Amino acid sequence: MAEMPIQDIIVVGMGRIGLPTAACLADSGYHVVGVDIDDEKVKSIRKGGVDQAEPGLSELLNRVLDSGSLRVVADPEGGDAFVLCLPTLLNEDNTCDLSCLSAAMDSLSGLLEPGNLVVLESTVPVNTTRDFLVPGFRDLGVETDDIDFAYAPERITSGNMLDELRNQDRIIGGITRRAAERAKIVYSSFVDGEIVLTDASTAELVKLAENTYRDINIAFANEIALFCEREGLDAQEAIALANRHPRVNIHRPGPAVGGHCIPVVPYFLAQNTTYDVMIRAARSVNESMPRHIANLVLRAVSGVEHPVVALMGVAYKADSSDPVNSPAIQVMGHLTGEGLEILLYDPLVRHPDIDIASLRKALSADCIVFLVAHSEFRKLDPVKPRRGMGTLIDAADCIDVAAWGEEGWLVEPFGRRKTRA
């Protein structure tokens, strides 16, 4: 079969990965059609609307829309290559939910032609491209022998997407070597990092291993923090000193593991293997941290009449506006029903379902809990407790606890000594 040149690319899924990917491809000379089943999202994107606070994305999107190199529609069209950026979530039994991918495959089955390239970007269990995507299209009547299939996992993080899309190294795995090489041609149009080729199943494993490694490392850091609380030691100091060893890189402890990938992806890897003891143990540790923070809060406000608690930082990571799997929301879930007034404050998050308090009101709470190390929090001047007493929990290691202690706050330990000036 003669290799088909690629000019028209269909990107299916206009979410946090698909939209910037489509925009980068369109800016690189391809004719791109972005597809999403959400009519309101399609209308918004057509007008240049971006629901992500990503540097440069709005300008890029408007440029490719104005040039006509990107169109956004609700129904897929035919093309030379198809890039699938569908969400993969967890089922109730912690297995991977591939229903969005299945629906997309069904909508594309009548459009695929010999010579097409199909690239899956969604995070999936190992062997999904080989054992689910290809045979699934075959069951839908597609002649898959004449189509190239590849897997190119995304590796970007909220708040720095365009830079990482363009500059990070990229792993591309093909069902065949030719599929991987054709996909490399497409991605090299906008990726300045090195593009390394492998088979599809190895590429799937690499994506899962990257996120699971970080989850396990964070769990270890959290266990150090819990140990230090009990022993009156400082976890941040201990970890910083341990990391002076040239072959040690312990991550930072934290109140929860949030975001789109790390809380979910380890379960995809565990799904593939019975050698999952470490994976599930790490998940158990990290999933227990919001409850631990909630217990610190309840202890702090015990005896306070009508206590007010402020959870500072609703995004899942520092200097991001993305609240997916937010530590604050997880902690709030454990505090709901405990007779507290709970305030949420974040300088960046604006979400229709999240009520954000003013900074002034949050800082007047009886217990203030810093959960994300936003730059704004690091610059906050300490204030005096409103009742002449108050408790502060710095679970993000983002403030000068001694300075707050001097204003009269009792600093409850999260991986550190209890402090009051």
C-alpha cells in the first residue's frame, strides 16, 4: 500500500489535551478539524473561548481560527489522520473506563479509509491500542490492515501546556514501525523535543510508569511527614537533607494527590498486573491524606464555638486554575457534617460550582489551612487571629510559620514540629 501524505487531521476531543494539540497542529501547517460532542463547547471554541488559564493558548487559538487552519465541529469528518484525545476515567471498581473512546470509535468507523493514520493520546492500560482499539475498529467493519495505528501519550501539565507540548521529549509507539514513523512526522511539526519511537504497548506502559512513579514517591514523602509529626521532627528539613545525596530525589509531602493523572493512572497499571502491592499501597497512603488533614482541623477547632475554617487553595497544584481532584474539595468532604463553617479561597480558580470566599473573610477564620503553594500565599503578610487565638495548618509548606506564630497563631504540625512564638 502506498503511503498517504497527511494534510487533513481530525482531532477528536477538545478538552485540556485535544484543544492545545489541535491548535499546535493547525499552527504548523496542517488543516485541522477539532471535534467535540459538547455543542456548547464547540460554540465557545469557535468564538475563541478557552476554559483553561494556559499562557498563550487563547492567542494561539484565535490565530488558527482566524486563518482557517482550524475548524471546530460537533460531528467528525473524514481526513488523512485522526488523533484521539478522549477522557479515560475510573469505573467504580477502579478499572479504566473506555466508554468515551468506544463512542468515538463508533462515530469514526464509517470515515476511516485505507492509508489513514490513527493516533491515540488518551491514557490507557497497557495493550489497549493493540487489543482494544484495532480489533474494536475491525469489529465495526473497518479494514484495519490498511490503516496505521499509533499511541502517543500526552505528558503535559496544567499551567504550562504549550511550552511542554513543544519542548518536552515525546514517546510514540506504533502497532508497526511504519505507523510510529508516520506519527513522528506529524508530531515533529510542532515538537522541538526529541521524539523516541517504540511499540504501542511499551509507550502505554511508559505513560503509566511515569505517573505511578510520582505517586509512589509522594506516598513515601507523606509517610515521612506522618513519622515526623509523631516524633516531633521536620519532614521538609529531613527530605531536603536526604536529597543532597546525588542519587536521592524524594518528592514533597502534601495534603492530597490531585489533578487529572496521578490519582487515576496507577490504577490503570495495577489493572494490568498482579504485581501491584506497591502501587495500591501508595494509593492508599495518598488517599488517606485528606482525612488526616481533616482530623488536624477537627482537633484544632475542638472547643471553639461556631468554628470557621478556611481552606486556602482550591486548584490541584500551585499557580494553576484547575480544580480537578482538588485537595481542598477532598478535605472539605471529610469536614462536611462536622458543624463547621467552611470557606474556600483561591486567587485563580473560578468555577460555577465552587463558591470562592474573599481573602479578607478567609483570613478571619478560626483555622486556616494552606493546601496549595500558590505564589500569592507565599507573599501574604501574617494577620492576627480574629478571636485572639487561632490555628494555622501549612500543609503546602508555603508560609513563614514562625512569622505567623509571632502574630498569635498556633501552627499545628503537618510533617513538622508544633509552633507558637
